Amino acid sequence: MNLSPAGAIGVLLVNLGTPDAPEPAAVRRYLAEFLSDPRVVELPKLFWAPLLHGVVLPLRAKKSAAAYATVWDEEADESPLRAITRAQAEKLALRLCDDALGASPVLVDFAMRYGAPSLQDGFARFMSRGCERILVMPLYPQYAAATTATVFDAVARILAGMRHQPTLRFLPPYFDHPAYIDALAATLRAGIAALDFEPEVMLASFHGLPQRQIDAGDPYKAQCEASWRLLREAMGVSERQLRLSFQSRFGRAKWIEPYTAEVVTGLARDGVKRLVVITPGFSADCLETIEEIGVEAQDAFLQAGGEHFARIPCLNDGEEGMRLLETMTRRELAGWA
């Protein structure tokens, strides 16, 4: 691979991860890496490891593989999350390819915290192309130790094995960034305008966390609530018109409430017939948004008496989402480029 000109800057978009195939073996490898992270599952290793490999993975891998098969891009042979994150990187590179960034060429790539392409490979690609400075952009609007902090951990381990280290910057959480709120509001308005029904209630569903992690000091729930409040203000609606919930509960422990599954069925049983759900904590559509919200939550709502349900896509690589990424990237590169 040819080296880029001296002074090149790398911008690395980072998302959670994905299996390499919608098959039990591939899903098991991915889940083993993900669920072995002590930031994700905060249980003693001596207790958790036998349970994970002896019970959780054998039971969950097959079920999750079947779910991935329903959303898999067969033509590209990859998950929506990987395809969308790649598209975000490619489009961001085009947006940064102008004179506004000065003489330093900016190279954009993407990586997954778990699975491929790995963070290790992302750093290796940048270093081989002459990048002395790297901006790492975890695409998690709200900070959580189980998401943002794991990227810091992994990068620190990578740097520990490097003799020649680059200078680093990290994108901070952007849960209250005006460009993020504007992008969410614009996407929500456009999504509703394209429907053939007017929603009675809108629901902002964020990924959940075990309550004990919040009790230990994780700011995630407070940042989700701040994003929800700012989105309500941008939309000019009340708490009753735009509700808040948390999805993807795993295990028997108490997680952040209210649970999305219970909220959607409760709304239907209370007489709400038309519901729209947006997932502001996800930067790209994935299994949790397409299948968990678009299929499971929709089925639960309709079976409980609802009549019309719509899932608003994530920001993805659409115009609003790309404008947000460009805005944040240019801000973080100030003084470098």
C-alpha cells in the first residue's frame, strides 16, 4: 500500500460490532468477544465465564443467528450495521476532501469494537498510510462504560503494543450537541411526513443498561434523558406526546426502566392506535432497531390492540446524519487540519 503524504490525519469511525455471518458459529464468536468484556458484563470472571460458555452462548447463538438472517444483506454478505458504517466512512471522506481542511490530507476509515474490521486493523491501516494523528470517533451519542469506555480500553491496549505511537483525539459524547438534536428532529419530522397516518404518540427508545451500572455512577441514563428532553423541545411536544423507554434487556437483573416492550403494549392497551418509534441512541440501523423494534415491538403493539406502527430509521448515512458527522469531525480536527 502506498504511503500518504507526510502529516496525514486519520479519522476512525467506531461502532459496536457484528458477526461475520448469520450463522450460529459466527454469532457465537462475536457474542463470546462482546460478552466477555468486563465493561459489558460486570460479573466476576470465575462466575461469568463458565455460565457464558456453558449456558448463554449455546442458547443464544442459534436464536441470534436466526434473527440476523432476517436482516442480513445477502448481496453484500454483511450486516446492516457494517454496511451503513462503511457508507458513513466513505461519504465522510468525500465531504472532507476539500480545501477547507488545509494541507493535511484526511483519511477516513471505520472499525468495529467487536468483530471485524477490528480496531487493531484500523490503526495498522492508518499507520501504514503515514497517519501521525488519529481522531477516534465512537459513534455513541450517550456515554456508557459498556460502549464508549470499551473503545478507550481497546485503544489503550493497542497503543501499549506500539513503539511508534500516533497522537490521538477522541470524539466526546454528543448527546446534547445541537447538530445531533437537529438531525434527530429533522429525521423524525420527515419520517412522520412520509407516513399514511398521524401518530398519537411518539416513543424514543434507547438501548438499556443494568440498573446497577447506573447506580455505580454511569451517566448514561441521565444523558439519554437529556437527549429526550432536547428532542421534545426541538419538536415542540410534551412528555405525553414523546415518551421515553429502554430496550434490549438481557437476563433477570433489573435494567433501566421503563422497558420498551412494556411501554408499547401498555400504550396499545390504554387505547393508543397509532405509534411511531425512534431510536436516538443508535447511529446506524442494526439488529436491535430493525428486528427488535421494527418486528418484535411492532408485533407486540398490534397484538395488544394497536393499529398503526412505524419505526423511524436511524440517522445512518442519510443527509442529516452525514451533516452531523461532518460537523463533529471538523470541530474535533480544529488545530490539526
